[in-house]
Amino acid sequence: MSDKAQAIVAGLGGAANILDVEPCITRLRTEVRDPAKVDEAALRAAGAHGVLSSGSIIQVVVGPEADSLNDDIQDLLD
């Protein structure tokens, strides 16, 4: 379990706010219940290179570690 994964979950408003996460090359595509709970500054502090949001869809740009971070985040959500 990586600290970075935990920080990303927190930045997305916590596990209860996350509906779905999937890796997509260099990003984590996420769907959240309440976009207002997403803390972009916290995501950047966690190491995100960028954050793109469109309604409840939040893309966190993390680079080539997207797959391994997704695995860690899935473990946190289960």
C-alpha cells in the first residue's frame, strides 16, 4: 500500500466518495459521488502532474505508475 495511493484517495474526497477508478496510460480516471469534495491542491501535493475534471469524472495525471497506483487504490477501496 503506497502513501501516494492513500493521499490520492484522500484528495478525491475519501473512499466513500469514489465510485470507480481505472488506469488509462498515464492517468487515473475516476468517478466521484460529490465533485465538491475533490481537493485538487491535495492531489497535486500527492504527486499528480495535473487534474482534469468534468462533472463527476476526475482524471488524475500521475505518469507511468498509473497501473500500480490503481492496484493500491483498489486495495484501499475493497
